Amino acid sequence: MSKAPDQIVIPPSVGHTRLKSNSLGFIGIAFFVVSAAAPMAAFVGASPVIFSIMGPGVPLVYVLVALVIAVFAIGYLKMSRHIVSAGGFVAYISRGLGKHAATGAAGIVIVTYISLQVGLWSQFGVFAQQLAAHLFGIDLPVWAWILAFLIITTVLTMRGVDLNLRILGVLLVLEIIAVSIFVIGIFAQSGGKDLSLVSFAPSQLAQPGLGVAILFVFACFTTFEATTVFSEEAREPRRTIPRALFAVIIFVGVFYTIATWAVSVAVGPDKVQEAAANDLAGIIFAVAREYVGPWLDVTMQILVVSSFIAMLIGVQNMFSRYVFALSRARALPQPLSRVSKKAQVPATAALVNGILIAVIVMAFLWAGADPITVVFAWFVALGTVGFIVMMGFASVAIVVFFLREKLERGFWTTRVAPFASVVLMGTILVIAIQNYSAMLFDDGAIAKMLLWSIPIAFAAGALLPVFRKDVDFDSVVAAGS
């Protein structure tokens, strides 16, 4: 059995593109990934939509999706003992399925994370505009808020890990405190008498909106891949990455489960679906105001915007490292693999990412597209499906890797869990395709056509090694692999 990697070996030819090693510990990586999941923003923005679809069974859906991702993580982390790369899923697919599959997957990665960023920036702009108008009487267009904060977060990403960690840490702690007060306020007033467990009844999974609810909940977990994307900068990645990944899955699952259960208890299991449908934007704030006070309502409105900022910083950090890794492997232009001299972060990739997102978002908004029903809905739906496809490819790669490479023992971790993950990801992908229109606010043909960008990106990427013989995802390897 090979020794698990804790050190990165970088050939001289790519030494000038090395990330800063040993710069992130367990807490740092966990902060980045949990912040990128935007617990406050997703709770306020997504849970009312899921309640309107699913009714009181929303907490159980969060438990179900967390368990699915945990099954995937078992084989994923077992394979991570032999791969330490900022290339995330693509590096795993390269080791399991080969160069063509990896470059095809790289195309899907680009579509996925650009789509998620575009959609989330658009939603952020709406929340920022509403908050500024409500608190300060400042009424600027949505695009102005997006552009201003996109510049700020791009600069922060280009500055490096340490500065961002301080910002993300403060914002994340404030979010957790606010939601904890929200939950405690509800449970304290109930006195233990009205803590209905109907939300966790298995019969809730028989609701007709289950498929759509799973997709919206899945979108809340799309950033967990960042744990391995940061592996090149991690201290003792063999220990740090598994701890960080399971900490993120457990935290996100528990956070949303308890918070949404509290909402169901506060509004009433028999009333929460209708109440959410009637007030998608304000039901969470209304509950906070009723059970704790107006001050928590205002505080949560502010923290929703700051949560978005933290999330977008986290996603930009993750994707810039992805672009860096793809460029280093020569699947993208090599200048994108340059790192800053001082902080040793992929500043060029971060800058290009910021410019690209700005161009796409501004093009849609300046053309008159609605920031929520068009830009947010279309692009987040596309990004969610792309992420599910990526997890499916990674699951297959993990199965093939352990069948071919006799590097690990453990029938459950190298056989049962990876095979189960393939089946689960395939099932969820079918659900995603069947329910794609329901994730949109309209049934537009253009929105559905965007789905074709996923197979097109894969086909274009898979053909790349035919023309670029020097594409190599194994140029940076882990010692002992």
C-alpha cells in the first residue's frame, strides 16, 4: 500500500506556479467552505421557496441530501489520500477515467461555477438594493451594487487567504449567532409543548414536490468541493481535508435542519407551506420579528447581505484556484496559472474571473433581464445540474480508480460506498432533468437551451487533448501517491 500524501512534489517546469503550501489549517478551510455555502443567505433566500414546494418536510429533505453527500464523501476522501491538487473533481476524474474525461469535466466545471456565480451575484444585488433603500434611503440600480461589490471581492481574493479568513470568520460567526438566537427564541416560546416532529415523519417524503425540493437543497451544498480544491495549501492534507469536509457536511446539514424545523414550529406544520408561498421574501424576517423582536429582523436583513459577500468571496477563492489548476495542466491558457509573488495566490485567475462575471451579469441586466426570475433562476438552475453531473463523473472515477489501483483496503469505503454514490448521483441527475423547468420561474425555451451548454462544454473539453498533446493533470502530484 502506498504512503498517503502529506507533501506536494512540483516539477521545476511549473515551480513558478506553486500555491502557498502549509497556509491553511482545518479551521481555515472549514471557514472558507462554510462561508461559501452562505448559511444565512441560503436560509432566508432558499428555505421559503422549498417550504412553498414541500411543506413541513423541508428539514427531512436537508437530512436526506446531507446523507447522500456523506456517502459520496466516503470514497472521495479515501481517494484524496492519493491526490493533493487544486484541481478538485477534475484531478480525481483524470486519475480514474483519463485525460479526455478530465478535460471534458473541466469544461463542465467552468460552466458550473461561472453559472453559480452569475446567478448568486444577481440575487445579491437585489438584497443589497432593498437593504440600502430600506435603511438608508439610497436607491441605486441592482447592477450598481453588483459591480461595486464584485470589484471589492475580486481585490480581496487577489490579496490572499489571510485577509479573507479574518473577514469570513467574523461574518460567519455573526450569522451563526443570529440564527441561534432565532432558533432559541422560537423553541423557548414554545416551552417544549409545540415542538412538533411531523417535519421528520417519513410520510413527508411522499409529497409531490420532493424532486424539486431535493434540487434546491442540493444547491445549498454545492461548495463542499472547495475542501479538496484548497488541499495544496493545507497543512497535513491527509488529516486536514477529511476533517474539514465532514465538518462542513455536518455543520451545513445540522444548521439548515434545525433552522427550518424552527420555522415549521413557529408558523405551524399545517400552515407553513401556504405562509411561505404568500411571502417568499419576508416570512423568515416576520418570524424573527414575532418571536424575538424587530432588532433581530433588521439584523438578519443586514447579515443576509454580508452572508452573500462572504459566500461570493469563498466561491471566487475556490474557482480562481480551479482555474489556476486547469491552466497549470495546460487545459486553459498558461498565464492563468501565475501566482502573486507575495501571497502566492492565483491573482491573475481571480482577476479574469471577476471580469468575466461582470461582463455576463451586466450584459443580462443592461439588456433588461429580471435579476431574480431570469438571471438568478436560469444560472443557479444550470449550475446546480452541472454540479450534479460533476459529482456523477467523480463517483464513476472513484469506482474505477479503486478497481484498478490496489492502494487501499476496506470493502465499504472502496467498493460499497463508491458504487452507491454512482447510483445516487444518477438518480438525482434524472430527477434534476425531469424537474428542471420547476426550478425556473418561467418555462422559457432559452432557459432550457442553456442546459445544452453542459454536454457541449464536455465534448469541447474532451477533444482538447487531440490538439494539445501536453495537457497533463498529473504534473503536480502528491508525494507517496
